Amino acid sequence: MFNRINLAVALCLLQSEVSAFSVSSSFSLSHTTPLAKSNGIQLYAEPPTKPNPDANLTPVEQENLAQTFGGYTVKQRLREEVDSPFRKVRLFFFAGSTGSAMLALYFSLLSTVKAYVGGYSDAIPLDEALNNCAVNIGGAVVCGYLTYRDYQAGQENLERIARGGKLAKLAVSPGKDDDKSLLTLSDYRRTSRVLICAGGKEYIENVCKSLNSDQLNDQNNLPQLLQDVDVLVVPVLLTDSDNVGDTKSIWRDTIPSDADSNFDSTRSDAVVAFPWNNAAWADYLKSDIKTADKQGFDVLSKGITITVKKNGKILRRATGAPRWPEFVGTMEVMDGSQFGMPGDSEKYGGP
């Protein structure tokens, strides 16, 4: 009787908390379909005016938050608890219910054996004993599954948070040659969307020519249009699926074709930043490249793009060169003032 009530309560709790299990780590790369991915990453293209909340912590407190256990830092685990504050409560309840059902199953099996053998004055009818066994098995399976699923959801959320931390720590060098500063992507908050374009040498050269040369006698105003919609482009040269090369040298040494008139690799410097510390970039892009390879995409020749919204979440992942007119024209719809960061309404209008 206890396990029937326990199972019913578990199912009710699952129904009321179903929204808490929405974390997903799966995604696909496609030419045509924008991909949504919950990556709580905060990346932007100009130094922030908002103070760092960790600045008020003592060195000891910062060191404690940076300590890792189970592959994740204390700060990342605290962030996961903020995202899903009742996960541990559910895990405790479902795991306890699983143990309770297993214990009750043990006694139900004893009762079944007594009823089957006979000769015991306290034995219950065999049908009732078998029914109790079935209920307890069902309760153990359901509660065990709910425990496992909630645990996996928490691990996926931790992985997402950890990847966001990795991305925020990636270093870039501004495109202007006279600017020798190095910044991490966490320094680019609240002002820009980030477009990461990763691919082989030919892919990077094509991106460079599309931004820095006039096509068909038309003046190329893409850098200005990207600046108007607050986009920072970060080209990343992939020498192979596991390594990142010297992107800036390839970008500067790009040789234009006959169709690329008035080419100047510095024209787009205001909206371009180059990766620094190639090993860290290769480590971050490894999972995206692996996913693309599994789906049959040649990342080196076709390239991949990762678009990060102003609110810090991944807008989409796609293969191929950026479609600049579509990208610029739809950016304020996909990530406009209604869905962007506070203050966008003052610049773009809207609610």
C-alpha cells in the first residue's frame, strides 16, 4: 500500500515539474535549418560597463569557487542549482522512492515464496503476493528511471555551463593592427552578437574576400551593416579537425580574384577579431567539429558558423559560408530588442 501511494506521488511530482527536464545537449548542423541550443554563454563585442560580481570576493573565496570536483567547479555547480533549484529535492525523493520500492519488493518476494510453498500461518494469498510484487517492481522501475533522467539532465546542464565558461575565456585580438590588446570573450559583454566562422584555409580566404572586396561593381558595405547590427566576426582557421592555425596571417595574405575589386583585408577590421591561444580554441570547437563530421559534413572545406545572441545563448549552428544579406536582414528579428539585452530598445526602438 505504501509503495502505491509513493508511486502516485512520484508521478504527480513529475507532472508538476516536467518543465525542469527541458535541458538538452543534442543538436545538428544544417545549411537550411537554424539550430537552437541552450548554451548560457555571455559573449559580446565591446568592453562591459557592468562590474564583475567576482571582483568583490577575496582571493580565498575566488579560489574556492574555482576548485573542481567531479569535473566541474563549485561556481558551475552553484549556477546549475540556480537554473534548477529543485533538482536535488527531486533526486532525493525519487532515489529514496526507488530504495523504498526495492526494499518492499524484497519482502513481497518473501511473501510470495511463503504463499507458494504453503504451511505458513501468516502467509497471504498467492494472487495478492504476486500483485504486490508487480506494484513494487513497477515503482522501482519508474522511480529509478526518473532518478536517472533527472541526474542526466543535471549533467547536461553542467556540461552546457562548463562550455559557456570555456567560450567566455577564449582570447581574441582586435582586427586593427594598431590595437595590440588581448581580450577574452567575457570582456565583450552586452553590446554585440558574436559570429564564429571556422573552416580551412580556402574557407577563411572566401570569408575575408566577401567582407573586404567589392562585387559586381557594387560597393561593399557589409562591414558597416554588421557594425550597425552589433556583430563581431571571429574567423578561426582549422588546419585539421583538431588544430587551429594562424588565422590572422592567412586573413592578411589573402589574394583576391579578378572578381574581387578594391580588395583590402583591413576594411572590415572594425568588426573582426582574431583568435588567440589556438589550443584553447581547438579544444572548444572539438565537439562541434566532431558532431559535424558524424553528420557527413566536411568542416575544413565547407566550414561551420556559430551565432551567439546578445542574451548570451547560441542562436544557431550552421555549415557553409555566412549568408551576409540574410544574416544582417534577419538579425533584429531573431535577436531584436524584444529578445535582446536591456537597453536595446533605446538603440533600435521597440517595447
